[in-house]
Amino acid sequence: MDRRKFLGQAATAGVAAAAASTLPAPAIAQSMPDLNWRLTSSFPKSLDTLFGGIEHFAKRVADMTGNKFKIRTFAAGEIVPGLQVLDAVQKGTVEAGQTASYYYVGKDPTFAFDCAMPFSMTARQQQAWMLHGGGYALMREFMKDYDVHPIVFGNTGAQMGGWFRKPIQSLADVRNLKFRIAGLAGQVFAKLGAVPQVIAGGEIYPALEKGTIDAAEWVGPYDDEKLGFVKVAPYYNYPGFWEGGTQVTLMINTKHWEALPPLYKHVVETAAHETCLDMLAKYDHLNVISIKKLVAAGAKLTPWPRDVLEAAWKASHQLYDEIAAKNEKFKKIYGPWKAYRDDQYQWFRVAELSFANFSFTAQQTVK
């Protein structure tokens, strides 16, 4: 065979094969329907780690579908108030929403498992429970009653324990403390003698400044810096033991989820998981920068006293037992959730905690 003719035929075949390999993606995209969804958030645009997550998600969905599947994003208050995202998704007012499920413990405390609870799990442990420990199956079964299909959509990591006008030096200082904190954490602090307050984010600063409240918790350094709390409540407690790994959730109306083509479902799940990774990485990066600025501005980093943590641990589990005794849905998840959390705690003590205890302090203690 003529060598030049053979090489020419091979090259032509290679080009044809390469061209063929590029055809399926546009062909698939062209065969898919044009969709336009609305996605509303519980968070304002100023919280660019949280609201920025849905902007990232919408862009990735559009990119992966050749702009066939477009999602418009809306901040809290633009369509519905931030704490009404679940209602909007359930009613079909919007196709999807970004929220923190513990906002809805007033409807059912079982929602807290999908977000964060006092002395629950870290971000990694929560992710493991949801994706591999049975969490998804349990939460999706529970949320069927609300016509919602939930997907893990981000995590803040361990949060801080709030801003205080005066230092908390013992459990006695918690009694009668007017503390802006909601949900199950608020119920725990009520057991400790505090007076929980539910106040919208934009109203916290003036309430602290006027002394209407004594303390308030929000998220962590990057988000807290934007709200200026350090100017009126300098004692910055840690850790936020009620939010060891706060999960953000993408809620999709069940009817709209089930109507999606399989390819679009895959795209949504892929973009959501990518958003989850990016959000936690952003917080881990930006909190380091902001905590330095806050300390320079006068923040006094203050650990919770041991007696407060011990009392809160006991009060938390007492509360869970009380809820489980009268709420079958909560009880059904609490048993396997607690067993999974306890196993995770034991494992993390072996490698993660021993590594952290030494390495995170070695730069100061090893000479």
C-alpha cells in the first residue's frame, strides 16, 4: 500500500471521528426543551457568598445546556420575603428556592435535620450523612408532604457564637440575656434561662446599639463584618455550637422536578454540588481575611465558658427527646441521625481532631 495514501486516509478518518465526537452535545442540546425558571432566595444580594451561590448555579445550568435551561435569580423580598421561600416553592409561585431549612421549624422541627442543630455535625459530616448516610432518603421522604424536592446546595462551615455587649464568663451570665437567636437553638437557650429574640437581619444592629437586645448571632466573620456588629457589641463568642456545619438547601417544586428531562435533572444536581463545594471554599478563604479585620477593629474573641457548653449539651438532647416523644416524623429521623453523628464524632476524634489539636497550635507552641 502507498504510504502517503494510507496516511491521508488515516488523517481523513481521524478528522471525521473527531467531528463525530463533537456532534452529540449540540444534538442533545437541540433536542431538549427551552425552560425558564425562577429561583428565589432567603438571602439578600449583599451576602455574596450565599446569594452568590445561586448566581453561580444559574450560570452553570445555562452553560451546560447551551442556554436552553435558564434560571432567573431573585433576592429575599423581590418575589417573597426571605422566610417564605418554602411556601413559594410549595405553592408553585416559583419553581425553586434557596434557603436554610431550619427557618421552618415552626412548621415542623424535623426541618432542622436538613440544615443545622445544636451539637449536630460539621460540614463534612453533614455532607457524608446526606449523600451516603441515608440523609437524602429521609429528608426527601419528609419533604414530600410539602411538595418539595431538596438538594444539598452549600454550607457555611462552623459558625461563630454571636456578638455580645458584655462578656459571658459563666452560665449565670446567660440568664435573662436577650439574645437574637431563633429555631431550636433559641429553645435551647431558653432552657438555659436566656430570652430568645427573633429579629430580621436588617434590624439587628439598631437593636444592639439601643440595648433592646444584649447579643445577636449571625453567621461568621465575612458576613458579620458587613453588618458592623463590632462597633456596638465587641465580645465575639465562639464556637456557634448550634451551627457546626450549616447546610443551605435548594428546594424544587416536586411537580417541576418530576417534569424535568433526565439530562436536565443531572445538570441541576451537578451544578448544585459544584455550588456546594464553592460556597464552603469561599467561606474558608474569606473568613480568614475578615477575622483579622474584625480583631483590628476591636473584636474580642471569647470562647464560651465550659459550664455554658455543658449545660447547652444537656439541654439540647433533652429538647430532642421531648420533641421525639410527641413528633413521629422527628423521631423517625432522630434515631438514625444521632447514631450516625455519634459514629462520626468517634472517627473524627482519631485522626482529624488529633491532627488539628497539634498542628493548629504548633506554630505558636513549638520553638
